[in-house]
Amino acid sequence: MNDRVSVDIQGGVADVRLVRADKMNALDNAMFGALIEAGERLKGETGVRAVVISGEGRAFCAGLDMGNFQSMASGERTGGGKGSAGPLLTPDRTPGGSNRAQHACMVWREIPVPVVAAVHGVAFGGGLQLALGADLRFVTADARMSVMEIKWGLVPDMAGMVLTRGLVRDDIMRELTWSGRVFSGEEAVQLGFATRVCADPRAEALAFARDVAGKSPDAIRAGKRLLNLMGRGDQHEILLEESREQAALIGSPNQVEAVMANLQKREPAFKDAATSKVEA
């Protein structure tokens, strides 16, 4: 994993870096594996309270490695190699329904704490879908982003259609899927792809993550469960889960600590959450 993705955990914040800088962090088979391995590891780290994912070098992620497209150009469809159609319809899917490439993006939604993507340079195709797997996206104004699959005669297939629900207007997503045009980080905020424009997205993302890490981990995780449910649950299910989550929080040790710290005007001392799993 270390030649594709690095993970450094300090003060409850996991600093995840794509480190294939010489290839603009392009997605090859090893990168898919490293992203999944890192995400699965963090799902079980009860001491992690927030995650930041960013790319070293000139870009966040340039998308699929060119070698994959060269395999596609050979006409290979069912061999199962890089760029073939073989792995796409595999019955070996996650409980949430993802194949391997989709899981490299969806795993970040399944991590039970907030995940922030810090985007600079480019986030094209699969790189954009990877950023969409995070809960928030901090971007530079001049970052370049694209739903670029149409350039290669393809459609977004790394969970993009799931991850843009609730973020991007239907007609806007259609326009970008069919045109593949490149848009800036500033426009990405206007369109719904990004959360905020930053001069230094990684620094701001880490500062945000450290702030989150200082809040009750039980409430943070409960909030992520509810926010994930919001995109797929019906009104009755969401209302019931709101009540269940709140009932579990009221009077719990970390909730009591939050109240006492506020009343005593001191910094809280929270204990790590007892559970680590969250449904996407």
C-alpha cells in the first residue's frame, strides 16, 4: 500500500495521501487496492475521529491510468485484466453493492467519521468520483474537474451516479456526463460538486478535521449515520432513526462530558467511540 497511499494518524485525525505523484496519482490496479485497504483499515480504527484525503504532487487524482485505456483499445472485454469489462459485473460485491472500483470510492462513505477530500490540480473521471466519496470537498479555485468518461466512450462507473445524488442538479449532471467538459474548483462549488474554495485545501481540511476530532465522537458518528441514511431512507425511517440516535446519546458518558465541559467552561475530554461501523 505504501507506494500508492500513505496513512498518518495523529490526534484522532487520519491524514491519507495518494503518493503516486509521478503519475498524478492516476488509478491503476495497485492504487485501487491501496485505497480499499486504507479505507477498510480506517473503518475499524475506533481512535480515528476524522479523515483527510489528498494527493501529493501536482494533482489530487488524474483519473484512470492510461494503461487501462490501452487495454480497452485492444478490444479486451472479458479477460478480467486491467481495462477489461470482466471485473465490472462480478458477483463478488460488497454488502452495499459495490464492485472493486466502486468500493475504492464508496469505502470513504462507509468510514464512520467525517472524511474531507482536499483537491488541487486535477480531479478527472475516477479522480472526481474518488473525491465525491468523501463527505466534504475543499478545492482550490483553479482546480480542474471533469466527468471525463465520455472522452473515452464510457460512463461514470465508480459510484458517481450514487455519490452525486443530492449534490448536483439532474440536468447539470446530464450535461457534464454527455459533454465531459472541464470546470474549475470555483464552478464546482456553484454546481454542488465541492464544498468550499480554499487557498490551501489540505491545510484547511486538516484544521477542520482537528476541530471535529475535539467534539463528541459518539455524536459525530451518529450524525454521519443519519446523513448517510438521508439519501436513501424514507421519511418514516429517517424520523425513527433520529429518535433512536438521540435516545442513545442522551445521558451517555460523552454527552454528559459535553454538557459538563460547557457548563464548567473547559475543554472536553471525550472517550473514543465504542463502535466503528457505519452503513453508507
